[in-house]
Amino acid sequence: MAPGFQPRGDRPRGGATLKDLKGATTVWRLFRYVFRHYKVRIGIVLLCILVTSVTSLASSLFTRTLIDDYITPMLSRPTGLFAGVGAGPDYGPLALALVRLGAILLAGIVAGYLSNFLMIQVGQGTMRKLREDLFRHMQDLPLRYFDNHAHGDIMSVYTNDVDTLRQVIGSSIPNLVKSLATIIATFLSMVVLSLPLTLVSIVMAWLMFKTTTSLGKLSKKYFVERQRNLGLVNGFIEEMVTGQKVVKVYCHEDEAVAAFEKLNEQLRSSVDNANKIGNIIMPVNSNISNFAYVLLAVVGAVLAMGASGTLGVGSAAGWTAWYLGGLNGAMLTLGTLVSFLTLQRNFTRPVTQISNEINSIVMASAGTDRLYALLDEAIEPDAGVVTLVNAAPSPAPNVGDDLVEVPQRTGLWAWKTPSGALKRLEGLVSLSDVDFGYVPGKQVLYDINLTAYPGQKIAFVGGTGAGKTTITNLINRFYEIQDGRITYDGFDVASIAKESLRRSLGMVLQETHLFSGTVLDNIRYGRLDATDEECRAAARLVCADPFIRRLPNGYDTVLSADGGNLSQGERQLLAIARAAVADPPVLILDEATSSIDTRTERLIQQGMDSLMKGRTTFVIAHRLSTVRNADYIMVLDHGRIIERGKHWELLEQRGKYYELFTGNQIVG
Amino acid sequence: MLKTLLREVRQYKWPALLTPVWTTAEVVLWIFIPYVTASIIDKGINAGDLRAVLRYGGIMLILAFLSLVFGFLAGRFAAYSSTGLAANLRLAMYRNIQRFSFSDIDKFSTAGLVTRMTTDVSSIQNAFQTLLRTSFRAPLNMVSALVMCFFIHRRLSLIFLVAMLVLAIFLTVLITRVAKLFKEILQKVDALNAVVQENVSAIRVVKAFVREHHEISKFDRAALSLFTMNVRAESLMALNHPVMNLVVNGCTIALSWYGAHFIVEGSLTTGQLTSLFSYIMTVLSGLMMLSMVFVQLTQSYASAVRIVEVIDEEPDMANPDEPVTVVPDGSIDFDHVYFSYTQGGDYALEDISLHIDAGETVGVIGGTGSGKSTLAALVARLYDVSEGSVRVGGRDVRAYDMKTLRWEVAMVLQKSTLFSGTILENLRWGRPDATYEECVEACRQACADEFIREMPDGYETLIDQGGTNVSGGQRQRLCIARALLKRPKVLVLDDSTSAVDTATDARIRETFAARIPGVTRLIISQRILSIKDADRIIVMDNGRVSGFDTHENLLRTNAIYREIYEMQTSGGEGDFDGR
């Protein structure tokens, strides 16, 4: 916490809201962030605000000058009114004063616009920066984060929570500064005008500040309740509307409406309560302000009249007034009183504003809390130092290494250790005694031991939740193992830079995801520098070419966000083409063909075979055709490898594999 | 559109209508205050009459207090009626969604409906509140302040008129410009959200292909264009202040100049001049407020359209006038049925005619997109046929009361959905008054009893939202048990055991045959093992029935069936289990 932004005036009795303000640590953090990035602009803004405050003060003080220095003297010269036309009063000084005032006001306007303009850039710029920071940070978060957070929740950080900042940065900061500047400037001029009247003003301002903050505190309770009910209603809508088809099938409509009505009414009444208080603040404040005005007018009148000796009430009061008025070394003139009354308005308005801003900062902290929670989330650990590089046979083979690093793709890959040594990528993946659980205390994999030799095809089969997908997710370090060791060409996978590790592993996932863009863009996602022809070749390889050609614009057909216009099978074909164009040394296919009907699958078999040829491949499938010709089949059950071997060996064992395959339970 | 929205004000009509009344009262009182202030100065201070100061001060306090009361009432009523409207809108939408047919739900998409019921409603709530409070207050303030000015000094007031005209023209131009920009901003926001959404849901692909930098540059582009747009719109909006100040200050100077003249002439007093100064702000800020209302209304217009779409959506399926409430038996007939999901679109089903006896078990098999699920959905009248007719128990499904039909035709959907609550509560969706024993019995039939008993709290175990704390296979079995509790005449399983392992799947079929013999069963599956023992099997191909016969006959006569069979059994491909 920067000491500069910590409100220190945390007195025990007046500090309830200030304490909340201190609790809103993330808001202060946000402010620090803004100041760090926009030092110069904030500096200029502060300067501009100062100028505008002074000029607006000048304009309110002008009322006094106008009346006392210009109009009253003119009135006291009877010539203008009674001595006939022609010898009118001299308006020259007034004109000059007005021109001067105009110039000052113009400066104020320019400064005001400049500060607004800069604040827009600061506010919007901060929002943009924060969004980019959020997204950048999110890319480095472990998958665990995405597993544990609802997607809607993550999305709302970018929209709802960042939006609350617009208010805080865009208006709270400048308003606070402006209000403070106005208060100080006004206060000084009030002291200059009249000390006793200033004291009255301060008491009233303190009263307003107290009222606003304590009302704000009162409403906070209701705001918390409102947020809670809002969450409940949103949750209910989300769940029930998602399951709406089931609601229909079970004729559950009436119950659903009844339950919703109850929650809806709860929400309505808590919103209403929260607003009730919020709505009182403004009228109460303006009333206090009016009261202060009258009080000042009365006190001021007493002082002014006492001073001019035309008092009709009593000499004691007149004497007091004269004394007090004299304290300032000047009589309280009519013009002074009028100016003071105007100043009074200038004084109370920023007080209300400050207390309102404090309230809104406390409210906004809910948004900044969530935003910083995401930004503070720990990123994926990556201490890897071994990197993946393109390699070519060394032109001078007699030197120690037989490979040299080259910038372009050669189809030959090598691992580069920090010392600069190159080691050919073979595709030897080995797991030894690996234990793993997604959540502590709930182990899902036990003592996994297996070795995939270069070029081998390893298949995983087993029931739901047996741990097939989990194993592949450990090889590419989507999740970190708890115990044991995974090595890749002899390197511990933890010592390989994550980016290199994942670039060396081509994955086709169970659920296909397409991105909005053309078909070609989606295939090219596998390798961004692939040419159009390379993408087409990949599509032909996996038999995706015929259906793509049938699309309205062929390869240039724009797919909607989630590939809605393609069938599940067609989407899987595109995902396979994507992996093919990536041309990775090692492949992981997780139910890659599950939605492709058996007839099409037969067609693409050849393409799949040529894709897998020469590459170490891990395959998860529940179709026999995909599994049968694997070099090794691992049968998983409840997180353990219970059988392993070739297809016919496993059939002969008459164990779980046989059971899964035939659908018959083994008796005994 | 406006009519639909206003109709939902309902029980909050009077508070809503009274708000402007309170506002009017507040404004009128408020307007008198500067006038009284002038009296304090002129009749009190200038005249050296402390009694007058006290008298007018007292009047001012009373006025201020009354205006507080009315201001409070106005705020209170506005908040009350706008939150009420929001609640009514949510309820109206939710009620209508309950009437939606499956195709209506498809049309709006779940995510779309959720945003409409949350974000869009609060945008309307805010707009309505502003409308109630400000749209009356601002012009009223303006007009009454203007009247007061005329009352004080007619010729000086002309300055105000000129100022208002200038400001009004400026604001109109500004608003039309800004409104256009706001529309573009909304599109940019959508684009940004799309990038985030795609990224979050496809995060595994992003990470697997190491495309983080690619995604970041995509996002940065979206963020930049949103930023540029926002800065443009806000900078334009920010012109408001300098122009406003220019006009106000211009007025101040003009007032000072002419005011001085008039005071010297004697047609104006100093007190009146100070009142005029404070009226400048009232008049012009009223105009400003009004322009803000317009901006907010244009912003919430899109939300209003989206809400009304849901409320006014006429479900494309309605109960018949004289609905039949008894389904005599579980026989099913398709009579030259054609069906398309979109009007005039390609047929998903073409010329389907078949008859299924009551109590018969029928398997449905076929490739992806061949129309299996569509066929089943028509039996429970989840969609209406485009041509031809579907009959259950000998009567057209459109003649039945929809609830009766769906009660008798139990449909287990492809996507198994459970709701947050205990297992028992979820099961009782099937029959609200089912006893504990009946629920257990249904779970036994669906082979769910054993795993439920293994859970720490058994049948009282809490299911998380979306049923994420039970596995896919367990979820499917719970859904089957829930459907069995309906004691239906027809049971439709739409690929409902895909995640259940083959052995359990076989056991479920066995218990069905033994325990619920009279129920017509329609079993859709990708797995040949799940359906090969059915009485008869429908082979779907490209929206048509390619064969409908027993397993043995189909093997002989139907090429598609034979091919699937060969691929999935020993000679070719087999299924090990579901995912």
C-alpha cells in the first residue's frame, strides 16, 4: 500500500467508511497502477484541475466585485438616474472587468477540456492495458484454473468488472482531486472574506459529510444483500435455462416458475432497499445545504447590519456582530455576504461529491477484487531450459555434433540444452512410477509405468474415469505430476521449456474447438507459417478435402464462432487436418475420430496411418479399429494399468480387455 | 415494443405515475428558493431588517424541507417502480420461456436468454428510473426557471432563450453523433468478448499448439479497436462540458453587463441579479440532463428490443383446443412424416412411415446426422412435423394435452442434465410424490442403486450445478432412473448409455426386459451391441428409413446395417466403452 494514498484521518468515530475505504485495497492498487503508467498525464490533469478550480472561484468571487465595486458605486452617484440622460454612469471599468473575467473563464474552460480529454485517455488506456494484462496473464494460467472456474465467470471479469473501473478511474479520481482543490480554494477565500461565517460553514459541511457517509454505510449492508440475491437469481436462470429442455420433458414448468418467483421477489425487495437509501442521500444533502444557506444569511445579516450600525434588534447583538466582523479587519459588506453565500454552495457541493465518491469506491472494490484475483492467480510453473530447434545434418560431420541448428523447417528436430549442445529428437517417452490427482487427496493415477519407443503407437483403453486422458495431459504438462518421473528423449519433461515441449507434441482433442475465421485459417492454426497449399495437402491427407470443397466458399468459407454449421464429424476432420499441418514429431490423439461415423472413419484410415507413420503416437479410443494395430495397448482401470500387450495377447488373457471388447462379463 | 414494456409496469403503475407528480412538486418548490433568497438580500439585508431576514429565512427553510420530502418521495417511487418493472420483466420472460418449444429454445440459445434476463433487464431498469425522475424534472426545471426569469426581468431573460437555443442545437448534433458511435462500440465489445470466449473454451487447443502469442495479438487488436472507439465517443461527449461552460459563462458576463445597466436604471435589484445568476445553471443544466437521458435511452434501446423479443415470442407449438388427456397404449405410428428444423430448410427426415406395437422394443441405429434423435423427438412432440403425422396410441400427438403426452412418453435426452439438489430431489422430477422405496426401485432398474449407495450420503448426496460431481455414465443412469419414475407407456433413450460401459449397458437392458415388459422402448444408439437384441431395429440413413426389421433379417437384407455390424464386431471395429 502506497503511503501516499492511505487515508490517514482514520478517527475511530468518523472512520466507519474510511475503514471500508482502507478495506478496498484493490482500488488503491488500481490507482497506483494508473499513476505509475500515466505520471505525466496525471500531472498535467492535476495542474488543469487547479486552474479550473481557481477560475471557477474567480467567477464566484466576481459577484462581489460586480456588486460592491461596480454597481453600488454607480448607484451612489445619483447622476445616472436622476440627473437626466447623457451624463450616465461610467461603464468603462465594468467592461474592462468583464473582459478580464471572460479571459479567466476561457482559460478555465480550456484547462477543463484538456483535463477531461487526458482523463479519457488515462481511463480508457488503463482499461485497455488492464484487459491486455488480464488476457496475457490468463494465457499463462494452468488448466486447473479453467477447470475450477465457470467460463461465464471468467468472461464477466472482462466485461462487468473492467467496466466498473471506467467509473472509478474516469470520474472518481478527477472528481476527488477537483473537489479537494475546490474545497481548499473556497475555504481560503471564505477565511479571507469572513472568519465567523467560515466557522458556520465548516460545521455544516462536517454535518453533510457525516450524513452522507453514514447513509452510505447503512446502504452497504443492503448492497451486499443485493449482490448476493443477484448472484442467486443469475445462478438459477443459468441452471434452469440450460436445462430447459429437461424442464419441458418433465413438465416441470410450474414448479420452475414458482421457484423463480420467490427468488425474483427477494431480489426485487433487496434492490429496492439498497436504492431507498441511495435515493435519500441527495435530497438530504441539498436540504442541509439550504439550511446552511439560511443560517449564513441570518448570521451574515446580523453581522452586516451590526457593522453598519442600522441594527434594529438589540445593541448587545450588534456589538458582538461588530466585534466579530471587525476580527477580520474589515466590515462585512453586502457584496461580501452575497459572495459568501455563493461560496457556501461551492463549498458544500464538493463535500457531497467527496462522500459520494468514497461510497462508489467502496462499491467498486467488488469489481477490482475480482479483477486482481485473476491477475494474482499463480501462473503455470515453467523452469524448463531445454528448447526445441530445427536442425540439419552438420556440413562438417567430424566435429563432435552431427547436427546444426537452422532457422527453417527441415523436418528434423533437435533438443538444445543451455550449453548449446544439440540432441536429435527421437520421440522416446517414458513414464516411471507416476502418481497424480487433480485435487489433493483424490488420487486418479497410481504407479504408471510405460515407455513409448520412437515410432511406436501406444493405445489407451478403459472405462470412463479410468485416467486415459489424464495420462496424455501429464506428458504435455497440462497438469503437474505429484510423484514419479516423465522423461522425453532422456530429458525430464520438467526441464524442457513448456513451449518447446508442447510444440513437439501434436494433439487432437476429444472436444473439437474451431475459431471464427475461414476453414483455411482454422487448419493453419496448427502452423501459422503454413502456405495455403500445405493446408490443402493436410486436408487431403485426412480426407477433409471433399466436404470442404462442398462448402459454399470452399476453403474460404467463414466458420461461425463454434463451427455451428459443421457436423461434429466434420469438425473432427478439421481438427485432424490441423494436427497434420502442424507436422509434430509426436502425436496424441484423444478420441480423435469418435464422432466420425464408422464408414467415414474407414475412408480416413489411410490418411491417419500415414500421419502416424514414423511418429511416436499415443491414441485414446473406444473403437477397435483405432486400437487394434497398436504396438502396445494399455488397459486402464481406476487409475492403474491393469493389462498391457498387443491386441491378440490381451484377447487371449480373457481379462478386462476381453470383457470390454466383447461386452461379456467374465464369470468367476 | 414500447407497449409490451409498459404493460409490464403492472402493479407499479401508480408509483410510476406519481413519481412525476412528486418531481413536479419538488421542482416548483426548488425554483422558488432563489426567489426567496433574493428577498432575503433585498428586503432583509439591504433594508437592514433582521426580522425580514428571519421571515424569509424561515420560508426558505420550509420550502427546502418540503422539497426534501417531495424529492425523497420521487426518488423512492422511481426506485420502487423501476425495480418492480425489472422484476416483472424477468418474470414475464421466464414465464414465456416455460412456454417455449424446443425449436424456440434452439433459436434463442441458452447464453442469449441468460444475458437477456440479467444484463438487459438491469439496463432497462436504470433507463426507466432515469426516465421517471429526469425526463420530467429537467424540462420542468428549465421551464419554471425560465418563467421565474421572465417574472424577474423580461428583457434580461432573452439572454437565456438565445443560450438555450445555441445549446439545444449543439446537443442535438452531439447526441446523434454519439448514438451512432455507441452502436459501433457495442459491436466492438461483442468482438472482444468473442475472442475471450473462444479462448477460454478452447484453452486446451491454444496450449497444445502453443498459440498463446497468437491469441494475445488477436486480443490486443480487439482491445485496441475498442479503445480507439471508446476514446472517440468519450472525447466527443466531453465536448459537452466546455460548450456548456462557454454558454454559462457567456450568460454570466452578459447578465453582469446588462444587469449592471438595469440596476443603475433601477429596473432590477441586486438581489434579483443574484437570483438570475443561479437560474442560469438551473436552465442550462436541465437541458444537459435531458440530453443525458436521450443518450441513456439510445443505449438501452438494444436491450429493450432483445427483452421484448423474448416476451413477445409466440411459442410455435400450442395445446389443442380440446386436448385428449388419456394415452390409450404405447403404440407408435409415423405416417409419411417430413421434418425440417428450419422453415423451408433441408429435410432432416423424409417420408418416414412405420408402425411400432405397444410393448415392443425397437433399436435405432445410423450414422451421425442420419436423423435418429430427430425421429425420437417427434414421438414426444418436442418438435412438430412439417408434413404427415406422428401417432401415439393411435392418435395424432398434436391432439393430446402436451403434459399428458410428455408424461406418458418418457424421453431421456442425449445430453444428461441434472440440477443442483440431492439425488432424491432430482429423481422426484420424474414423479413429485414418489416414495423413497419407489425411487430406489427405479435406480435398481437403471443400475444406479449400487453407485449411489457407495456415495457418502447415499440418496441424500448433493449434486453440484451441472452434475459435475458424478461421472458421465453415472449421470446417464440417474437420468434413466428419473425417467422410469414417470411409469411411462413409451420410453425413449436417446444415446443414453453412451458413457456407460458395455457390461452395465447389457445389465440395464436385461432389467428392462424383466421389470418393465409392457413399456414400448425406443433405444437409439451408435453401438450395435446396445440394440442388436431389440425386437426390431430401424436403420436410419440420411433422414430416411433404410431398413426396419429384426437383427437377423437386417443382416441379410440391409447393406448399411451389415457394414456397421461387421465394422463393430470381431471382424472389424468394436466399441469398448463410452467416453
